[in-house]
Amino acid sequence: MLRRPAPALVLPLLLLAVSTRRPVQIGSRTTFTGDTVQAGDAAVDATHLRPFSLLRQLTLTRGDTVKPFGRQSEQLTRAVLDGRPVLLDVQTFETPNATTVDSSWMDARTVRPLRMRSTNPARIVSLEFQGQRIRGGTTPSIGAATAIDQQLAARPFEWNMFGLVVAALPLRVGYRTTMPVYLDRFGRVVWYAVEVVRDTSIVRTSGFRSPMWEVVATGDSVAPSARFWVSQHHRLVDQVLVWEPGVSIIYARDLSRQ
């Protein structure tokens, strides 16, 4: 939907894309008091998701500077993990700083996170998800490895798969919920207020208006926020804008090569 550029720009994964053809209003942080959706809950329906392969172009905005920042490819496939059917989402980020490959294994029925592995020349991050428990660690290319074993107060989703989870929700204008998402960058859960703010469309180069749900996800603390454009026909996250104070990255779907 954001991966790991240089240390001065540690925006996580889903810096997916918003169209630069029109301005985007970025709202303030919001807290919802309604229902919550945790990993494994029936509200997340994997039947909405189909295998796909796509490419997104990245645009970085920092202050008054706007520039291309590489590209991201994403592939969702069906696979098997430890004898059980799973969904495997692989995202490859090619930026001026490095190439990072993020792989996420999810339960094929509920989209519950099972395993995440992120690799680039600087480090390898591996996490195992078991309900409210997360185990794993980081192995840097230089220096000692660090391990984690955390017992959490909720069953979280994982940041790299957040866009897929949003796409699998019962989306309609006005739908809102709160969701726990684990960000390995912070080593903790961030609660996101998620709301479908409107029906809209993205205009293709052919002139076709592709109908979208516009979904805003706002964290409960200092963490990336995201605005997703989810296809109403295919449930693909077509574009995402992810931002933090002073910096944002747009991942815009590149249809010229698909």
C-alpha cells in the first residue's frame, strides 16, 4: 500500500499510490468508538481476493520537492505453508537506496498473518504470528542479531498486508472500524481508525472511469497514515498514499506494462 528507504526516511510498506492529477485532502487523526476487527475475525473475507500481479510507480514528496522514487511490484498467489493453504503476497521495492523484498504468508480463509520476511542488503527481518504472540527478530548485515518474543493485547494484522486486509473488508460508504496493525519498525501495535469515506473513480488513459472505494486509515499515535483506492470490481488496491509529517510516498499503479 511503503517499504524502507534511507534511515532519514523510514516510511514502512504501503506507500502505495494516489493519483497526482488532483489534490488530496489529508485529514486529522480520528478515533472511532465502534466495532473492532482483529486478525482472524469473520469481517475479513478472503473470498474477495484473487491472485494478481501488478506494478506501481513511486513518487516521493518531501517539503517542496517531488521526485520519482523507484517502483514496486506485487504478486498475490496461493501457496502452502507447513501443510496448510495460504495466500502469499510478495512485494519488491526498487528504490535509489536499495531493493527490498517483503513476503507475507496469510491464512487462505481469514487473511490472518502467519509469517513475514523482509530482506534487503542491510538486514533480514523475520516474524512469526500466533494470534496475540509475535516471535522473530532482525539480522543486520553488520552487527548482532536481535530477537523478539512479544505477547500482545490483541490479534494484530501486519503492516505489509494491510492493503489486502482493507480490500477484504465489507466495504461500503460509511463503513468504519478500528484495527490493530503490527509495525516492525516500531516493534508494537498501532490501532488504526479505518473508514470508507466515499465512492469515487480513477480515470484510465483510455478515458474509462474505474469505480473505487476511497478508504482512509489513521493511526492512534505517531505512525504512517494511509489513503487507499480499492477497486470495486476486482478488490485490488489500485493506489495508496502513505504519509508522515513532512514526507509522503505515492505508489501509483502502472497500467502501461500490465
